[in-house]
Amino acid sequence: MTQTDAPNSDIIQKSIGVLGKWHIAICVMIFLVKFPVAWHQLGIVFLAPPVEFSCIDNKTDKCSADCNEHIFDRSIFTETIITQWDLVCARTYLASLAQTITMLGILFGNMLFGYLSDRFGRKAPLTGAVVLQVVSGICTAFVPYFSLFLVMRFLTALATGGTMVISFVLVMELVGLEWRTTMGILYQIPFNLGHMIMPLFSFLLRDWKYFQIAISTPAVILISYYWILPESPRWLLTVGKKEKAIKLLEKAARCNKLPTEQIKQDVYNYLKMNETSEENQAGNIFDLIKTPIMRMYTFCVGFNWFVCGLCFYGSAQYIGQMGGNIFLNVALSGVIQIPSTFFSIWAVKAWGRKRTLIFSNILAGISCLLIALVPEEPAWIRITLSCVDMFALIVSFPTVYIYSGELFPTVVRNIGVGTSSMCARFGSMAAPFIAGLITVQTWLPPVVFGVVPLIGALMCIKLPETLDCKLPDTIKEAELFVTNSEK
């Protein structure tokens, strides 16, 4: 990779370059954390797949109060959480609750480990989250009661949320500005691969306990982060650990075959300059709704995050319930994510953020509505439409992430992106219940998953384009996006 000199304002980029061997090696290690993220977030598809059942007394209705015991069809899965804890009829909602608890855990994990990583650095909390994920994930397979299953799912999700937020922040803090968007999108590839190979685990291990152990144990390797992963040099400088930062920057520069002689002096100059210029006008959450333009940004961006959370996780779960070969359906929905991720890298640069998000929302909405309209047979039509839907949603997710980071000014960027991403968590918590409506009417889930992104596309019309624009530092600069676009 070619190295380019960084602007003097970014000491990390100036010291170790934009993207070199050291960056790539560290990023590849960090990217591995996304495999278990995919497995734990989407594993409910195989933990609670649809299953045929009847009453042990054939003369009694299967959901009648007089039915004392159910008989389940175990021809595909020998045991699931549904068959083990009889999550059918009046207890059907409990399977959806398990996924909602998972998404709630991820939400709290984002917040808890986000705080811990700011307080204690990136490496130690990330390693701690991995340990918690492995232990709680494996323990989940051995719980005797459904209530304990929910508790362990929450703890696993809490840890998963931690690995998500810390790993992404670490990548963004290490990679140079020119590659930040590309690496931020490539960061999703292991998640896509994890989604794609997850059906293989379930195909080979038809008992949910063995499946749960299989998706939890590989992360044991990631505990090695504590010894091999570097701390964020940006964080080290922020908290005043300049000697450790200098040593790390010199090591990275040598690996990237860059000069190290000036790094120490550059760091001292950088710290001295930042001590004397204290214009850190930190904003607060109320700044997101203080003016009409900021309210529009917050509402429109937040709703599009909600669309991503609701439709991606809802569609992923719906694919597992819509009939046909569940292993093939889920695998195909994972395969289609790889080209869509690379497409999003091209689209956000060629079309811009706004048009890419509108296009992906419309494509996702139309494909879902068509699923509701086409007949169940032949099955390949609905499967193809589901793949198109997944393609569009995978384009939406990184686009809205980049878009929100560029729309919100520096003074409220973390608050703005954090608040918006919470909307995605609320969407993902509602997703399993929407997907579960297939038991009421088969056309209901795709209609909901189709209408919501179309509304999101309409709301994007109000937003300005941010492609090749300087990142705004103040609210006034952020509002100029709208003023300039109206000229």
C-alpha cells in the first residue's frame, strides 16, 4: 500500500502513515471479532426455527387447554429451544422475546463498554468482552430453565455489544482518513461471512445446544488480543500516556517502513499545541433538537437507523421462517451480502451518500412488498426477492453510518451517531415480533418490512448531500449543508 503524508493536525496519520502493513495486520485481527457478532445476533434463526407440532392426543386441538403435551416434528432439528421448553401456542411470543433480549443486551453493551473503553483504553475492555462472550455463550447451552437461558443470552449480547463498539472505534482510530470509509465498510465483511457459514454449523449440529457451543467456542482464540493487540495510540495520547504512545508509534512506523526520528518531537509539539488551544465546545443531546435543521437531521437519520435495525434483523429471521430449505435460504442471504458490501464502497463514492441510501431503501421496500404479493410456489421467486432485499439492506447499513457521521458536527458527533444507532437497536428489538406475524398472516411481515424503508427513502429527500464535503465542526457549519444545497 502506498503511504501518503498526513496533515499536521493528525499526529497518528503523520507518524505511521495512512495504511500500511501494520494497519492491515491489526485490522485483520480486529475484523475476526465480527464472526461471533454475526453468530450471536442471528443465531436465533436456528435456535428457534419453525417446527410442526401436534397434541399427543390426536383428537385434541394442539393449542387447546385440554392438550397436556405436544409432539414435535424432529425430522430436521432434533432439539431447539422451542421443542425443549414448549414455546408454542400461548408461549410462542417467548421465542421472539429471546431475540429482543439479545438486542437489548447489545444496546446496553454498546453503552457500558463504550464508557469502559474511554475510561480504561480499548484493549483491556475488548479482551474482557471477549471472555464474557465465550463464557456466557457456552454456559447458555447448559441452562436447565428458559429464564436462565434469557439471562445468559443477555450477558452474551452485552459482551457482543462491547466487542462491536470497541473494535469499530479501534479501526477508525488507527486507519488514516483516506481509507477510513473503505475500511469501515470492509469491517462488515467478516459479519457477512459469519452469516454465510452459520447454516453449516446448524446443518451439521441439529441440536441447539451443540450449535450454541459451536458458535461460542471459536472466540476463545480472540482472548489472545490481550497479548498481541496494541492499545490505541490516539487514546494513549488523549489520557497523557505519551511515552507509551511514542513507543507504539515508532514500532508501527518501522513496520510500515517509515522514518521514526521525528515522531517523539512531533508528539511533544502536538500535545503542546493542543494544551494551548482549548476550543472544545462540547455539545449536549439537546443540541440535536435545538434548531429546525438539527431536528430534521436527528429525526430523518434516526428513522433510517431504525429502518436498518428493524428490516435487516427482521428479514433475516423471516427468511428462516418462510418455508423451503432453511439452511439454503439463510446461506444465500449471507452470500449476497459480500457483493453488496463491495457495491456500497463504490456507491457512496460514485453516487453520494444521499442517493445511495434512497436507492437501497427503495430497492429493499419494493422487494419486500413483492414477497407479500407473489405466490409461495415456486419458492425460488421469494428466495430471490429475499436476497435482493438483503442486498439492499447491507448497502443501507454502512451508508447511514457514514452519512450520520458527516451530517452531525464535531461538537455533537458522538452524541448524534450514538443516539441514532440506538434507534437501530429499538428497531432490532421489535424485529422478531414483526417477523413472528407470519403465524397470523404470511403477508404481514413483508408488508411491514416493505413500507418502512420506503418511508425512510422519502425522509432522505430532506437531507443534504455530504460527499466530498469538509466535516462540520459546529452546528452552524452543519446547517450550511442545507443552505448551500438550496442555492
